Amino acid sequence: MLFILVGLCAALTSVSAEVKSLEEGWTFQLEGELSPKKIQVGVPLVNQGYQIPLRGKYHLTIPISNFPDSSVSVYLDRIHSADQTFWNGIKIGETGSLTPNYYAYWHKVRYYEIPNSLIVVGENHLEVLVECRESEFRCGMFRSIPLFGTQNEIKDKMIYEDVNQIVMAALFFGIFLQQAIGYALNRSSKSGLYLAGTAIFFVCWRLPVLNKIHFLGIHPEILVRLLFFCQFIFPVFIMLFVHTLFDRKITKIAFLTFFFDTVLALIQLFEMNPDQRFYFVYIWYVLLGIKVPILIELLAKNYKKSTEAIVVSLGALVATFFGIADVLTDVITGKNAYLTQYGILTFLFSGVLAIAIQSSRTKRELRNLNESLEMIVTLRTQELQKQYKILHDDLLMAASLQSKLIPPMEFKHLDLSVTSVFMPMEKIGGDYFDFFIHDDGSITFILCDVLGHGIAAALIASMLKVNFLEIAPKLKDPSSFLHELNAKMLPVVEKNYITAVASHFDLKKRMLSYSVMGHPSPFHINRKDGTLNPLSGRGPIMGWKKDVQLESFSHSLISGDRFFFYTDGITESHNREKEMFGEVRLKETLLEGILLSPKDLNEKIKNQIKNFTFRLSDDVTYFTIDFL
């Protein structure tokens, strides 16, 4: 496709025999002068002795020997800056506005169609009234020699100019898409993003140059602002691309040039006259000059270190050469040849190649790194597996020891029937329960829940075991028992805490006494009337402070009473939907199993917990006591 477009452009470059070059015979009469003077077209009026501001009329006599077979037109290129064009005294077109509503539409080509009714065989008169008030403009028809001929042939010339620009824009836009998509998919480096920015801003810079775009009804001021904004901003992206490509920190001088470029670009978005815009262009030229040594220094530091530096250096050299040629041509003659676009295109291609080289090297280094990492991971995995086996064996031993420290309760003592369940979240847990039978036949029970689970909680639970065996024979009163246990555990707990419930069953007096330290209240189930109620009484948590106020509560024992002691691991178990097992569901289960034996009831609760939760989030401990 590219070759077809290039071939088409080449075919359109030659001027057809049906198009006449209007180079000779021009005169210009300044407004207020009595007679016209001979002048040259293709040369600015300011270079022929005229001073700005000026207003005057070009005139050319065009002989036509035969009436044309097809419609004709005249092509005057871009005129600085406003004009009205006449054929045989009849206006055939205007661009911009003359005084009093003066507006310089300097960036649009003058293409005017001549109605066949205005053509005469013999002498025809072409007049172009121009007005120029900008001191930075060269004024007049100077960019190229005007053309006269058939509309199709002149349009072909304009199409050629547009195709040339469109081909360039397509190449730039292709680079933009390639780099932008590459960055979106792989954000490893911002160099591709800045290269994409350079490409798209350059495309926007060249859009107002297209002939066709001026016939789409877009306000000329919008095109002017777009042109200058993109012109001022795209060098910033070039410099940012080079800095990020070589991972270099932006110096203060470079930052200042970027800042001023950005400020100047934003200023161009506001309304101002052409002279003011071109004053800013001169400042921009100075900033470009400052950037050149910065770019050279940056490339020189990396020239021998990486292949991409050589590639980018060559592209930058070509871009700089064409850019300087364009600037000099523009300053000296005012006829910008748009050579910069070829230099920038070369630079962008070099940038794409540099990124590809860098990416290839990075992938190669990453592959080598991955191979080394895989070897390290393999060795480390083997070491971790070895350590895990040691830890696993230790945990199994600890679990075996804990099972001996916390033996399951399943016994009958006088009028009591007791059954327990202990399900640690891990192999070992932080829940602890135990009992002690006194000489008088009464029995003391303890149930504790250490914050957390695992090894640390299990160690604290083992200390509870030691202290329980020491205190239980001496103290029957639950509040006194817990007060003493709290004092002994305080140095051990530190940042942790423990909840506990101690109970004493005096079977001779048929009386239950109990005391609570931050623990869920046990449930009392009357199996005769089918009622369930939590035992009243509260208390502070264990391990918080030494001096705590505890109280013992009492409850008369009646044949058929059932007591259920548990840790919050039951109620706080949750399913995959994060729904908790909850106290309500536990109560329902206890009432449903009111006629079951303690062992069967415990098994029912155990199965319900396993079916409800997909994995335990805490240790689960509970025991059931029936008073027969």
C-alpha cells in the first residue's frame, strides 16, 4: 500500500500541459499609488521594497485563445495574509477578512474556481487584493508560482500535497499506535509512551497543513492553536523519551526547558495575533538550541554503553540536520519546506528500533535471571520442605503431648455424667479444660480460651494446666480460684488475654457455684420442661490486671438439669458466605438434642459445625454435664 501511495505521489508531481504557470507579467499597485509597478511572484513583497502594513492589488493579464472545454481555476498557494481575488472584475473568492474586520488566514491555500461565464476569448484579467498587517509576515504571493488551468489538474496537485502529508501522518500514527498499545500491554518502561506522544503530537502539528482540512468548516483559529500547541510540546516528549530510554535523571536545565516549552504551548491555546505567536516561536527556537547540547551530552554518556544509544544518535543527527535546515529556510525566506517531518520520522524509527533492542536485551537478561531464580527456588524449596518436615514432626509431638495434658472428659461421677469435645483449629490449640474431684466428692471444672491459636496459645494453655493442678485442691470457691489463677497467669500472658469459666458442683448440697472472666455464659437446659437459659453473671477477662473484682454465682441442682460449657469457637465458626454459626443456631441444636445423651448431643453439635463451616477459624471446645 505504501508503494502504491508513493507511486501515486510521483505520478502527480509533474505539472500537466493543461495547467499554466503564471510567473511573468505581474504588477502590484499599492493602495494610494497612481500606477502599478512590475513585481515578481514567488518573492515576498517586503523583499521588493514594500513595508508593512500594506494593502494593494496584484494584477496579471492572461490571454486565452480558445474557450476551455472544462471548468478552470486558479491556485495561489498560501498568501500572507488576507485577500480578495477577482476575474475580469468579478470576485471569485476571498480568504481571511480585509479591514475593517481584518483577520489573517495565512495558513490556507488559495484555490478559486472560475465560472465559465467569466471566461472570455482574448485578454482576461486576474486581480488579487491583499492586505498584510503582521510585521513577522513576508506578505504576498511568495511561497510558490501561481497556477491557472483545469480544476481537475489543479486539484490533483493539491491532492498530491495532501497525500504526501497523509502518508507521513499515517507513518507517524502507526508508530503512535504501536508504542501506545505496547505500553498499555507492558508497562515496563515509559520510553514507549513518550515516543508515542512524540508521534501523535507531530501528527497534530501537521494536520493544519492539509489542504482538505480547510474546506471542512473548521474555524481557522482552532487549527492555528492546534498547530502551535503541538509544535511547542512535541520536543518535550522527544527529550523525555531519550531520558527514560537510558534511565537518566532529568537535570535542572532540562526540566526548565520542558517547563517553558509546556508554558509556551499552553499560551498558544489562547487568542492572540499572528505576530505574537511568532514571537513565541523565536523563544521556542532558543529553547530548541538549549536542548541540542543536552541531547548530545545524554547520548554521548551512553554511546559506548549500549547499541540503542548509537541508533538513537544517528536518528537524532538526521532530525537535527533537517530541523536546522527548516529553521534557516523559514527565517531567511519564509518558505518552510517541512523537512523536519522527515528528520523526526527518522528519529522515531530509530527510537522504535532502540526500544526493540532494549526489550530484546531485557528479555534475554530476564530469561537468564529466571533460570537462576528457578535454581535458587528449587534449592530453597528443598530446604523449606526439610524444615517443614521437622516442624511437622514437632507439631505432631506437641499435639500428642497436649492430648495428654488435656485428656477428653467422658465419665460419670456420682450423679454427674460428663462428655467433652476438643477440636483445635491447627494440630495444637489454645483452649483448655480440666476437672478436679475433691475429697468430699464435689468436683471443680475449668474451661479457658486463650486468644489466638497454634503454638503460642498452646504454651499458655500448658501453663494453665500447671497452675490448675496447684490451685484446684486448695480452693473450691470459683471466684477465689479464678482470682488466684489470674495472679499466676498475669506474668505469662503479657500482650495476650484469656477468658475463663470455673464451676464447682457440690453434689451433697445439690448446688452449682460458678464464676466467669470474660467467657461466654454456660447454658442451663431443663430437660423436664424443655427450657434453655444462659447462666447469669459476668466478669473481666483474665490477664488484664492483677486486682480484679470477681463474684461467685450459685444455681440449685435439680434432677434432669443439663449444663453446656463452650468457647466462642463454636458461635464464631462461619461458612463460605461469611455467615456465622451463631448463638441462635447453637441454642436450636441444644433444644433439638434435649433427649439425647451428652455423648450423642456432643456428636450432633460436632457434625453440624463440620457441615456448616468449610474450615475452622478458631479452636472449638465444649463439654456437656448432666445432673442425673
